[in-house]
Amino acid sequence: MILLTVICPLLIQCMYVYDFFQIFDIILSSFHPRNLSPILVFSNPQLMKYKLLTLILLITSTAFAQTDARLTAQLQDAIKGFNGQTGVYVQNLKTGKTAAINADTLFPTASMIKVSIQCGLMDKIEKGQLQYNQKIVYRDSLLYKGEDILGSFKDGDTIEISKVAMLMITMSDNTASLWLQKLVGTDYINNWLDANGFKIMRDNSRATGRDAMHARYGWGVTTPYEMCRLFTMISNGQAVSPAASERMVRNMGRIFWDNYALSQIPPYIHTISKQGALNESKSETVLVNAPHGDYVFSIITNHNKDQRWEQDNEADVLIRKVSALLWHYYEPKSNWKPAEGVDKFMKDE
């Protein structure tokens, strides 16, 4: 299963097999004693078998080279016995090596979908359809009941889009997020995801033709792999534009909810992250600028038996456990650990 998880994306990349073989034929024909044409070499059944075998060996060897078997085994041990469904994807961005457990399985995004909303917002700003510091007017009809900061605004108050975006990412303010989603348009957000190669990740809220997915997964749906891919794009300056990506990196580096995965990474290490939490699902995606090389990971849980909103919730404990494992795996000489007594300074559920 681990091998298939890595091989499948590679197979997708080799879908245009005919073009691959044409190139292969040209190379082979140049060494052929009679300098046969590519078409003749391609039509040779015996040679075709050798080429197919070579292709399979190439894909398999690449998969093995990219899979970190030792880390995968440690992660499997870490999630063993969890009372719910778990998906994990990890990539060392320096070496390219990965570890994947249910990495292509569909999961609820919960609040992690707000990163996609942010991308849609930045795309509209890049195109001049909105301005980052544009003032917008709050209406009571936008209120999402809860403890959100923006929900305390009065009807008619004004605020800049930049501050609403900050509240959406930093505080995970639901009223702010739904306001920006409405301003950008859910279909616009999903079209951006589709245009950028995301096959699964979608915003289901008030989206055309997404009722069934909304009923099953809630606000958004994704996979651990696609969450990591989006974060890597943003970090590499490839989401919307280099300038927009830089703005998003700054936004995502200021997270209030640092009592989960972030609590297991030294506070002096720069990260970008987003958390998600529902009764039955907890999740977090983090890209870490570690001293010995950046790495990105996403852990998503679903159908959780423990649905308490407490610090020792089983899924929250698992997220911290995986984050600590990865930090010490990639930085084995680090002696850092959370300070004794820091729990009383961590935000409770």
C-alpha cells in the first residue's frame, strides 16, 4: 500500500506513454547498427517488451528512492491504536523523500479550507478586482455565531480586507472567512484550485454542484497530499504570484492556535500553518523552515471517537505526537523541548 501510494502519482505523470516511447525510440535508434527509424523500433514487439520493463523499473526505483521507509514505519507506529481514521503526508523538501499513510484519502478540511479562500482572494487582488487595503462594510447578516472577533462588530462598521484576511488566517475567525468567501465567490475559489492542478481540494460552502460533498465533508474536502502541495506552492512563491505568495507566507506565519503541532516545534523556527477542528475531525498542516532543510506535513483525522473539546483530546494529542516525531527526526541533534509548565500558557479548547 505504501508503494502504491507513491507509485500512483508517478504513473499519472507517465500517462502520455506514446510520447515517452517516441523519445525512447529516438534514443535507441541512434545506437542501432542499421540506424532504424523510430517507428520501426517502436513497432518491434521484442524491443517493446524491453522498453516496458525499463519503464516499470524506472518508476519502481524512483518510488523506492522517494519513499522514506524508516519514517513511514515510525509514523505507522505513532498512529497505531488511534480511535478514528487518520491520513498523513510528509515531505522533506530538501531531499524530496516522502512518507504517506492514507495520503490520497478524502478528508474534511474544516478550517484548513481558509487557505484556499486566501488564495482566491489574492488572485482577485493580483488581477486588480479587489484591493488588499480596501475598506469594506460589515453587516449583521454576515455573523457566524460563536466567539469570533469580527462577530462583535456593529452593523455598518468598516474594516480593511487585509485585517479581515488576518482574522481569517491568524484567528481562524469564521465570520471573517465566510465574508471573504462571499466577496471572492466559492466557484471562483474552486476554479482557481482546478486551474492549479488540485483534483480533490474544494470549497463546498455555497458552491455550485457541491451539495452532496458538503453533506459528507462539510465546509471543504481535501487530502493530506494536496494540503502539503498547496503549502509548498505558497512557500515557493508559486501560488498566484511571487508577491501574493510572500504576503500569504507572512499571514500564515502568525497563528494564534499554536497549542497543537506548533507547540512541538521550537518557537524560534519559522513555520506556516493552518489548523482545522470539528467534533469528529481534527487536522493541521505545517511547513517548517528547519535548520537542516524545510519539510511539510499534514495530518488529518476523521470519525474520531473522542469528540471532547479539551487539551487531551485523543486527536490533538496525536497531532502533537506526530509533530514532535518529525521535528526530532529531521533535527536529531536538537535538544529543544517544550518548557516545563508551558501548558498553562497554551490556549485551551
